[in-house]
Amino acid sequence: MLVTPALLVRARGLAGVRHGRGFTLIELLVVIAMIAVLGTLATPSLRNFAANQALAGASGELLSAGMTARSAAINRNQQVVLEPVDTSAGWLAGWQVYVDVDSSGTFNTGDEVLVKGPALPDTVAMNTATITNCTSQTHFAYRPDGFLLLDGSTFQNGGVPLVSSVTSRDRCVVFQRSGRARICGTGFETC
């Protein structure tokens, strides 16, 4: 007897039978349900994480702007100011660093804008709570020697106090009389 491939297939009982290599509909629905449950559980954590990251990003940008202003004041040997773009709206509307050519302390036509920052995210607000050494200031002017220009003798350390409207985590970008800046807040560093 001659053995052919078709005869071998019949002998093994595999003729005409195809084995599926996928998932059944029930298995697929169970996996989708598990993903939905895990996604529902993770959503609040992700929202809090995103809000805290927005606060950290806003604080970091203001800190960087302060360092840019100080560096520019020293390098250009001129007064440089960091202040809100719109002083009536405050820091939430965005900020700018400019060379104060006439040393007036206010932005005028002849002043050179070095950097502008965007409006702060909706999840970031100004903190009205009292934080030690974080007295809210409307602008910071750096002298050519890198020190802050003091408004009389009352200025100690000033800052921009921020808070997350979602998680209530707070941060303060503190500007010291020496011109140095740092970030502090609850759970981060004491001011």
C-alpha cells in the first residue's frame, strides 16, 4: 500500500478539522471588563499626579525665570525685573523677565523683554495661606550685582505662593535678598 499525505491526515483524524488560534468572545469581554475596572480605579490617582506635576512645573518655571533674571542683571550690568505680564491679574496670567533700561521698576516701551512665561495651569492657584518667609510679592528687581533691589528695609524674603486646587499641595518660590531663589512648601522643604 502506498502511503500518501492525504492518507496520513485521515489516519491521524485531522482531515477537515481546523483548530482555532484566537480568543473566544467571552474571554475577550472578561479582559475588557478587567481593563475598565483597573482604569476606573487609577483615574483619581492619575488626576492627582497630573495636578501635582502642574504645580511642580509652574514652580520650576518661576524659579528658572528668577535665575535667568539674576544672571541677566549680572551679565548686562543693568537692572532686570521679573514680574507678572498683567500686574492686575497677578502671576496666574503669566510672567516676564525684562531689562529695565531706565531703572524705573515698571515695564516701559524702551525695556527689552528677555523671556515670557505662559499662564499658569487651571489646577494651580495663588496660595492665600500664611507660609513663613513666603510673603507674596508683585515683582522682583535684580540689581547689577545680582542682589534684589529692596523696597525700603521691610523686605526680608519674598515669594510667589502657589497651591494645587486639586490636591491642596502648596509650593512657594522664595526669592532671597541675596538674589538666590528656592522652592519650598509642605512636604518639600520648610521655608
